[in-house]
Amino acid sequence: MREPRSQAERDATTMESMYVLLTALALAGGIFMTVASPALIFDWVQADARRCLIIAAKVTAVSAALIRLVQGLWRR
């Protein structure tokens, strides 16, 4: 059996988990803005293409965030 973790170890785990969460959110936001920026900024993107770009940005951002969360928390 393992001995109980100290308060410092529990705090370190909490901080690392929060870091993983925040970096996943930042990554998702950056990817969303990168993929969706043509649809959000330029008027030459038509309605169907705009909708497709925004959907692709959402899917890509969520996928990247989930991959980052799993990758970061798996090591714990």
C-alpha cells in the first residue's frame, strides 16, 4: 500500500491539473481564431463557406483541447 500523499503533493497535483486545463483552453482559443479568422474578418467569405469554416474551427479547437487534456492528465 502507498502511504498517504502530503498536502504539498496534493497541491502540486492540483496546480498541474489547472495548468493543463488553462493551456488546453488557450490552445483551443488560438486554434479556433486561426481557422475561423477568414470567416470572421473578411467579407469575401460567403455564407456556406463561412459556416463551414466556423464549424471546422469548433471541431478542431475542441479536438485539440481534448487531446491536450488527455495528454496532460494521463501523465499524472
